[in-house]
Amino acid sequence: MKTSLNSIHTVSLAALTVLATGVQAQHTPIPAFQGRLGKTVSETKQWWAPANKAPQGAPNIVWILLDDVGFGAVSSFGGLIQTPNLDQLAYNGLRYTNFHTTAICSPTRAALLTGRNQHSAHMGLFPETAIGTPGYDAQIPFEKATVAEILRENGYNTFALGKWHITPLTDLTPAGPFNRWPTGRGFEQFYGFPSRGSTDQIHPELWEGIHRVPDEQNGKYLNERLADRAIEYIADQKSADLNKPFFLYLATGAGHAPHQVAKEWSDKYKGKFDGGWDKYREEVLANQIRLGIVPKTTPLPPRNPGIKDWNTLSAEEKKLYARFMEVYAGFVSHADYEIGRVINYLKEINQFDNTLIFVSVGDNGASKEGTFVGTINNVGTDLTEEQRLQKNLEKIDLIGTEFAKANYPLGWAAATNTPFRHWKQDANSEGGTRNPLIVHYPKGIKEKGGLRTQYSHVTDILPTTLELIHAQVPQSINGYKQEPIEGTSLAYSLNDAKAPARHTVQYYEIKGSRSIYQDGWKAGALHVKGQPFAQDKWELYHVAQDINEINNLAEQHPAKLKELIALFDREATKYNVYPLKDETDPFELPNAYRHLNKVVLYPGQSTVPDIASPFAVKRSFSLTADVVIPANGAEGVLLSRGGRAGGLSLFVQHKKLHLTYVLGDETKTSVTSDNTPIPTGPVQLRTDVTYQPNGQGLVSLYINNTKVGEGTLAKTLGNLYSHEGVNVGFDDLTPVSDTYKVPFAFTGKINKVTIDFEASQQSYLKSGK
């Protein structure tokens, strides 16, 4: 499919024989002793395995991956969001304007880290949508090593920070296995969130290595914490071995929803977007033409379907939508500032000039999840557009704060994708797959501020990195024979702007939407969910001349279209794309607890990420806490799931048992026990939560099997997975109930908490309700 570096497939004997650094889940065989053993030390010839060292002067490597940032967002690519630190890298390095991602997050990350296509890396979509086929089971093969595994074999320290989102759900419990966590795939240090595609920016749920980081409540935003820890890792490493190079993978949470940032950052953009998304598109396209980012003849495409003319909106709508964009812009600018702190630290310690930096400005096009009117919380999917708009208008002051899970309206997603059509998830369109790429390497780039138009893909970053640092992929890593890299090195283009592109064929597929690129031509089909795939309509574009896919040439060139569809089929067969799936076929959430009828949790255990927890599969349940109440009583949380934005908490307060059940700001139900006293000594405290077919629920509370309270739930949690997981004995990050402050740890003794998914239903049937 693509040219691969012969050099990176050469066997590195040193890499195969040295004693590798001991990192969890790594295969590190001890090499055969090459000295001579005598009966005494004086008669012995000692031998030490040679250290696994990078070549003298080998550069440090930094990969930065932003999230949900479209092609026309940041200033160095013509956007109106100011990113001075990225600009500095861009104007002193290279900007690749024809670079592509996979159209959605997990597949892009798997392709980036392995240099293999997303389905070839078994990550056709998300870990949470995995099915039992090679393209979609989320089990990245060990035969397809990550960049961290490769660089460790070449003498690098390896650090990962921020978003991960490529570990199978079955592995995300405190029982592991941990060999597909970051520290199991070659990263010696990890600090970030491994499970979901996003986390709260103000109250992030973070792990270091495989251990949950205690809730700090220190007011720092996520990107500040990531920058702090990145600097710590670098400082530690360089203090210990100044000459040893490091690899730093920094995957920010920005600009994925929730859009949360300090007001000082969003206020920098006060009034800047009052002109609306139509004016934004016009200004950005003019900037892009002036900067040479797009050809001078590039037209502005029609608005995406459903996007309204800004001038037809009411004054209230304009004010609301402008505020959404002010917050998003401040969010991205703040991320740029924190990235700048890491860059400036490299300068302070005289490492900047000897560091190879890649920045992928986004892992897909701008987000299409924000609805046409924006979202302030992540629930209420049954609301009409008008109802959601009214709620947003009422809560406009919450946008950007910790009390909102904001995402901007689709009009801004379309605008920040200028000049392309469509958006994230649309693998058929440049708007879904085209992102800015910045490469900065003073030792290897002669031209400062140059533009590169060669076709390129996220799989190309790994082989480019390896060629530039003269590293090799061993035939075997951790005992696994390695399969070829599938990306194409871009090193040929660094100092030759006119070099012909070497990446000539590339397929794309997300949720059935698919496309195929070959030598300047592209065929694509936008899949309609639920529609038979055979009915999808293919379009044809000559993207070498029509970069934003305005002129569909399918009717003029039917033979070319047929040729490309056949090519897609061959590539799809080769790289595990089949079977196509659009999430309409029934599938089980691939969760470790999904087949268990009873789960026992113990105090002191680590947080279970919500999507990997026993509650992730919606089933009625009975929750029993076996506790010991001291003579003076006790209070606190017995078990919590989620937080302020959605979840549940069983707790004791004011000598009563309570269950609070939260569904965003729409529904918060608290059921409290009657005046029956909670006895001292060993006690069983229980709640039964029964889900009904109409979406409602029943709650019963028990003390030692005596019912002491009941209530109803007007709405119940469905496929809503919180940024906050399941904890025993406390609540953290944000409180489920507004009657206590986190952590509200239980002051008695918890022996265990049992979740029984059969007992609740049996109790319900016996009640006759």
C-alpha cells in the first residue's frame, strides 16, 4: 500500500540481546553470561550486559496531540484562535497542510502510536464499542509495537501524559491485566486518564501508572497539571542522565468537550465572535489564502446541512452561541499556553534545539457532538432542539465552568473546519480527516516556516521519527516478532518542498462512512446510520485540484469511481476493515462485569472507571454495605458512582440512610430512610434500585433487611458514562449529593459492598408492583 523504510526493519542485535529496563508487563530475558566463572572472584572474569544506549547526541522527541480541533482553528493555519506557542513552532519549523487523521479519536491514537492503520491495529472504533473481530476488538497486537516500545529498545526514556483511550474495557479494572495500559505498552511513566475520550478539566480523574491519583481539589486545570508533570519527568530524567534522550507523548484534553477554562482565558475573546460563524469562515479562508495554507482559488463551500445563516438568528441566540465559541477559543489558547511552558522548559535546560517535535493539531475534524444549539450538560438526549436551546439560554453563565459540560454548536464546528465540509466522524470527508501538522527540528530542517503539501497520514509520524533519529525496529520486541510499519516516512520532504508525495494510497472508515484516496483522487460514501451499506451513495472528487470536495465528478468519471471503490475493497480486506458496522447491530458492552450477577467491592480498592464498572451495563441492582457502626455513630459515603453531572451515592448522614440519584441538572432524586435508628455494631445497609421498561425506577432502602424507605426515579441512567468512576467508602472530584462535600469518607468500618444484579429483580417481583 505504501512505501516503508527498509532500514527500520533491519535487525538490531543490541536491541535483541540487551537487558531492557524493567517495566511492568515487559518481556526482558537475561542474555547469556559471556564472562568466565571461577571458584573465587579473583579467578572470575566478570561480565555485564551492555547498556541499551541511544547514539551520542540522539535528539529528544516530543509528540503533541490536540483533541477535537479543526483545520481552521489555530492562528498558524489561518484560524482566529491565538496559539502563539504553536505558531512559534510552526514559523520556525514546517507546516504540513495535506495531513490526515482517521476522523475520530481512538483510531487516530492507535494509528499514531503504532504506525499501522487503525483497523490493522485492531482499533476500528472505540474500546467501548469493541466486537469480536480483528479490526474492532481493541486488542492492539504486541506484534505491532508502539513507538514507546520501539524507542525503549533504542535507548530512550518514555513518558505519556493525558488522554489514552486505547485500553480494552475488560482490562480497566484494578485487576487488569495491565499489559495494554500505557506502562504495559512501552511507556515508563504515565500520568493521565486511560479510560474515556474526555475528562473534566477542573476535576479530572487521573492515574499515574496503573494507580489512581488521589483527588487534590487544588484548583488547577488539567492541562496545567499535565505540563507540571511533563516538566517533572524531564527534570528527573535529565538530572539523572543528561545525555540520555527522552520521548514525551503529550495528549491534551483540549479542545474536546467539556469546554472548561478559567474566565480570564475566555474573556480574552469577549466580543471576538459576535460576527458569527459565517464571518469567521470568510475571515479564516482569506487568512489561509494569504498564508499559502490553501490555493488562491479555493472557494468557500456551502454551509453544512442544518447550519443556519447567522443573520437569521435572534439576538439571544447570537449571544449564546458567541459565548460558546469564546469559551472554546479560551480553552484552546490555554492549552497552547501550557504547551508553551513545556517548550520553554526545554529552552531553559538547553534541550530545545536538540528536540524533534511533532504537533498534530487535532485527532479528527471539529466536533459534531455539540448539536445545532450547543450543549451545557451531557444528558437530556430526549430534548427537542427548542427545549435544549431554552435550557442553554437559561444557563448561559455556566458555560466554561465546572458546573457545565459544554460543547459548542455545530455552526462553530463547521467554521473551525474551514475550508472543508463536514466534521468529525465523517471519514468520507476532508472535514473529518484533515488536520494541521507542525514539525520542528532545528538540527534537521533547513527552511524555517516552510509549507509542505505532500499527502500524509497519521501513520507516517512514527516512521518519520525513526528515520530522522536513525533508529531501528528490532525483528522482535518483548518476545514478539514484529510486523511491518504501514506508514510512510516524511523525511524525504523535510528539505524538499517539491518532492513527489510517497504516501499515495490511504483508506478511511468510521461507523460505515468510508473513503479511499489514490494519487490525488478520492472516492467516499457518507453512511446513513441504519441504512444498508450497499445503498450508500459514493461520490468522486479530484482533491488535487478540488481540495474541499465541492465538485462531485461521479457521473463524469464512472470508470474512475468504480476503480476506486474496488481499491477500497482490497484495502479494507487487507487491513481488517470488514465487517462494516454502524452501531445499529446489537452488541454487548465489552465490560469485565457484564456477565457477573454479583460483584463484591472492598474498601481501599482503586477507583473503577465508570465505563468499565459494574454499573456500565444498565441492570437493576441491590447494593448492600456490610459495615460496623461505632458506639458514637458514623456517617459518610458507602459507595459512589459518578458525580455532580450524573451518578448515584449511598451514604449515611444525620443518622439516616440516603440514596441520591443524579441525571445531570434535569433530575436529582434523594430517598431517605424513616426514623428507624441505625444500630451500632455490625449492620447491613442496603438499597434496591429497580429499572422499569418506561425508563423510570423504584428505590427501596433497608437496614438489616427491614425496609426503611422507598421512592421513585422519574428518569434513570442509560448509556451515560461519567467522568467519575466507582469508589467504595468515599465520593471524590464532585459530590453526587449537594448535602455533603467530597470526600465525605465513611467514619465507620466497611467490610465489603456487594452489588447483586439478581436480588433486586427478585425483590421487585415479590413486592407485586
